[in-house]
Amino acid sequence: MSHTLGARQAQKQKTRRALLDAALALLEEQSLSSLGLREVTRAVGVAPTAFYRHFRSTADLGVALVEEALGGLHPMIRTTVSTADGSEERITRAVELIARHVAEQPSHVRFIARERHGGVQPVREAIRDQLARFAREVKDELAKDPQARGWSDDDLLMLAHLYVDQMLITASLFLEAPDSPAERDRVARLATRRLRLISIGHRHWLE
């Protein structure tokens, strides 16, 4: 009995994974609001009714893709901010992290960039909540920095949002750049300069 249940669970997970992968592939060329569940199930080769064993709607599937795209980044973001020795190292690590994530998961990055202001409200809210969580985590790490002495929580959170927003912009720039080392270097230099500008503001804000 346990073997049968285990096999069923494994098959269920396999189908769920196939639905997510098919949706992500289809979303390369369209927005989530125009995606039909029949398109997704047809790509996987299952009946439309099978979709509802895994997701309540395409919006629910989109929320799962948001979690997949952003959920695993939280430990890496915290490590990047907390273990860096000064703002310059923090900036270098952040740009490297973004470049690596875009290279490894371009479809997820493209999905987030498109749907952040897209027409599916639960997905917009899921992205907003993830970004707000990033900002809170960055704020908590920045608060440990000696430069944060005298800063209010509101101002630290504002600074954290600036860093998070710039990281999103950098991801989009890497995504759109031609696939060449020279172009990737150009984007990395631009991102570094922009993050340095925020860092300069950080150092002199209380003045």
C-alpha cells in the first residue's frame, strides 16, 4: 500500500512539474492573463480536468511560479548583504548574484519582469509580497552596519527598497543584453555604478 501511495505521489509531483514547465515555456511569448489552462494541459498531454488536481486556476499556477522564481533567493540575498565586508564588496556580490541568476533561470526572470505589473492581481500581489520581504531582509542586515547608526527604521527600509528595485532593474538589463561577454560586462559596470550611487547616498544621508 505504501509503495502504491508513494508511486502516486511521485506521479502527481511529476505532472505538477510538467504543468509548471509547460506554462513557463508558453509564457515566453505571452502574458499570464492570456494563457489558457487548455494550452498548458495540451502541452503536457493531460486532460484539462487534471489541471485542477494541482492548481485552482492559471492565477494559482502563476503564484506558484512566483514562489519558484523568487522564494529560493532569500537565503542568497541575506548572505550577500550580511557577509560582505563593506559596501563595495556588497555591490560586487549583488551584481554577480543577479548575473548568475539570470543566466541560470532566464525564463523565470522574464516572467517576473512581465507579470510584476501584469493583469493578474494575485500574481502581482505575490511578486509585491516577495519584494517587500526582500526589502525587510535587506533592511535588517543594513541595520547591523555601523553606517546605519542614527538611521530610522523607515529610512533604512526606504534604502533597502532602493537596493531591491535596482537589483530588479539590473536583472532586466542582463536579460535584454545581447549574449556576449562584452555586453554582460557593460551591464555589470552600469549596475555597479548605479548601486555605488545609492551607496554614496547611504553614507551621506544623515548629513
